[in-house]
Amino acid sequence: MRITREVIEHVAKLSRLSFKEKELEGFISQLNEILQYVEKLNELDTSDVPPTSHMFFTKTPMREDRVREEPSPIDRILENAPQREDNFFIVPRVIE
Amino acid sequence: MEYEAVIGLEFHAQLSTQSKIFCECSTKFGAEPNTQVCPVCTGLPGVLPVLNRKVVESTIMTGLALTCEIAKYCKFARKNYFYPDLPKNYQISQYEDPLAKNGVIEIPIDGTTKRIGITRVHMEEDAGKLIHPESGHVSYVDFNRTGVPLMEIVTEPDIRSPEEAYSTALTLKSILEYLEVSDCNMEEGSLRCDANISIRPKGATTLGVKTEVKNMNSFKAVQKALEYEVARQEKVLAEGGIIVQETRLWDADRGVTRSMRSKEEAHDYRYFPEPDLIPLIVDDTWINEIRARLPELPHQRKRRLQEDYGIPEYDAGVLTASKYTADFFEQAARLYSDAKSVSNWVMGELQRYLNQEGIEIQRCKVTPEKLAELLKLIDDGVISGKIAKDVFGEIFRTGEHPAAIVKAKGLVQIADEDALVPVVNRVIEENPGPVADFLSGNERTFGFLMGQAMKATKGKANPKALNKILRERLKKH
Ligand SMILES: [Zn+2]
């Protein structure tokens, strides 16, 4: 795959990032170089190898369906809210 | 041109667990905002999700009930998108490897059954709730629902009409209720249904362009929205237009679907394997253990009710469509020997009142015990079947015992000859014309005279006794 200006703009938009013109230019060449470097892996025939989704060769631990006894640490969590009112997080209006 | 619809449904059922899918927060509905949250479900740095075993079990059980293949190895994926109801900016879901796939659901339609394929059943977490005040520039976020376990069930596009879609939804709800994996409360949003729909010339094998329809808050709404969408797509094609692939929202007040203009990027979810969760391994021992615990399913119960209680197939089908209706029937039929009569009352009077008042059977004041007691009063000749319907209405409203209502309202049936003879005599006296008509051989007039006599006793006469006395008196006339 080749990284074009459109790809960068699209990914930036999906990630809610904005870049200056100069930064954009830089990314096009940098990301293409990175991809080219990784392309080398394609030289290896992996048709018989199942894709790796995780580095640990074990199975996921599970918990029993139990509710924590302590109350929610609501104040400490709301400390992270850019804006709050009572127990609510407040965000810019998201409906037209 | 004649068209046919091609419909696939996507359900989201909230699983009935105590705690969330990846943390120990409660899932209880209706708590104060943000009182059931923790660092895991609000996506704070440095936390790790730990999978709730019951979520896996419920999903495997559902998969087995829908005759799916259960994956021995499956993984979770991140579905990435920005929206304020999702504190992590990704939803933990399943993508390439769902826990269950390739199943079937058999639905009743037009007196026969049809098989609808089940593409997949997977686990995921719910998002939070946004509250938009009527005015102002802000929205409020409540994360209590964030991380509540959901099961997504996707059907194949095997559904060919809005009625079939309705039947599929009802059948699936019924199965989930029987399995007790979800309470399927549509008002609280614990069961939601979206649809994909396209149309094509009847007999064609290629697919038309589909639209996705959302925002339907009842199964009747699903049927109506799909009926609207079929008509709309037909009109567009008839006028030489083309169907645009898009998401449309059902507007129940206006009875229309409306395009939800959204940017294409919104659908670029960039799924990738969730690095915080190691793949889930399910072994045969566990699957078999869950299989052994599978409860009786609607179609199995239908067959059993026919055999055990000798009721017709139709009755058994209606009664078992809801687990709670079937429970009610069985409890009443154990207390009262004429099961067909119980079935008639449950499908008739009870269902009529429930529909009328919009109450669910498990929350209604008529209990199986009270219905059985009422039917015994008819058998014992205390009240007539007609009066019993009035008493039933009273039980439904007040929850009083049938015998108490009969006593308080003076509804006891009159079978006593001494009481009925004067009534009959008066009716004969007051209706010389019809009496003469009957005596000249017109049997039909008898019904009229019976009606008059019954009316004179305010419906309280024992029909058998009244019939007998009226015939005797007419003969002697
Ligand atoms: Zn939590």
C-alpha cells in the first residue's frame, strides 16, 4: 500500500487530529519509508501460518459474575472530566 | 413489476448478568447517573478488562439453542470510533471470530414453519447514555450502561416480508426468554432490533442495494418500518430512481423512515484484535456441560403441552410463544382438570385484557390460582359462564378472589325452581305473540324467549335449569 496525502488526511480525521501543511508533507515520506521497511516481511511465505492475534500462548482468564461491594469511585473518575455538573460528564452537544 | 423484499435482522440483547462484561460494576437498570462506573469501564489508563464467565456461558447457550457451531477459539476486537458515549473511543466487540455462527431459527408463518439462517452470535459491550437538554450547547453523559454485556445476533438475509421479520423477532425473543439469558424488556432497551432491507424483482437471484433501518422500539414498529421501506423503495424504482445505500431512522410519530445523513468515514471502524484480552478458548467439556443445562425450548414445550394436556396444536403454539404465558397456563391446568377450557380463557379473556391494558402476564393481578377457582365456580353451578366473564374483569382490575367478588356483588346463579318459575310465567304472559309462534312449530322463537327470561334474571339464571322450566311451561300452556 502507498501512503498518499488523502490517506493521511482520512486517518487524521478518524483520529480527530489536525496537522499543519508541513507536518502532512513529512508524514507522507516517513510513513512510506516505514511501510517499505515492513514490506520486507512479505518476502516470507506465511500461507501456512495462522495470523497471530496475541503474543501470549495461553487462554484468557475469566471472573465470576459478581458485583464489587465498594461504591463507585465516582468523584475520582469525574476529576478527569473537562466539565461536570452533579454526577454528569458534560461534552459539547452532539445532536443537531 | 412485482418485487420481493430481502431482509436481514440484527438484534442486540442485554444479557442478564449481575456485573458488567469486563469489570465488577453493577448492571442494574435505573441507578443514579455515573454511580455504576469504575476505571475499567470508563477507560482510564493502566487498567485491564477481565471477561465475565457468565457472558460467555449465556452466549454459548444461545448459540446451542440456535443450533450454531460454537468456536473453540475466538477473540475480541476493537471497533474504533469517536462518540462521547464511548469513553475508550473503541468498543470491545468480536469481528472475525464470533463465539457462535451458522445456526438456524425456525419461525411460524402462514400456518407452516420457515427456516431463517443465523449468521453469527457474538459478545460485546454496550455504550453509555447521552442526555440532550432541550436547549443549550452541551450534552450530558451517563456511563452506567457502558460495559453492560450485549449479545449481538445477526440473521441471514432469508426473510422475505415484514410479517416474516415480525415473526422472526417474536420467535427469537421467546427463545431468549426460555433460556433466561436476557429479560428482553424492550422499554428498558434490553432487546433492540435493526434491519437491512433491499427489494428485487420477484424471482431474481441478485441482490438490490440495501438500506439499514434503525430506531424501532417495538417489533410492531419493525414490521411497520419495513412495510414503509418496501413501499418507498418500490416507488423510487418505479420512478426510475436508484436506491442509495444508507442508514434510515424510523420516525414512529410520522410513520416514515428518514435518511440519517452521516459521513462515510463514520463506518470506517478499523477493527483490530483487542490486545488487552487473550483469545478465548472453549473446550468440549464446557460446551457439553452447558448443553446439558439447556432448558426446554418453545417448540419442545409446544409439543409437550399438546401431549400432556391434550390441547390442539394451535392453542399450544399461542400459549408457548411466551414463556410466561405457558407458565401461567401450566400452573392453572394443574389446578383445574379441563385444560382446553383453561387454554380458551388464557388465549381469550386474559389476552384481551392484557392487550387492552398493555400489561405483561407476569405482572397481572389474575393468577393461575384465581382463574382455576373461577372455572370451578362455573362447574359447581355457582355462576354462569357469562357472569364469569364479568367476574374475570373484576379480578383483573382488583385482584380479588372470585368467590369474594361473586358474594359481594350478589352474582350467585339462580338454579332454584321456585325462583325461576314465576319469571318464566311472566315472560310467557308478556310475549303472547312469540309464544303462539313457538307453539305453531317455530323452534327459533325459543331462543328469543330464553333471552327474555335470562334478561329478567339479569343473566343470573342457570341456563340449564331455565331451559328446562321454560320448555315445561310452554308445553303446559
Ligand atoms: Zn466498571
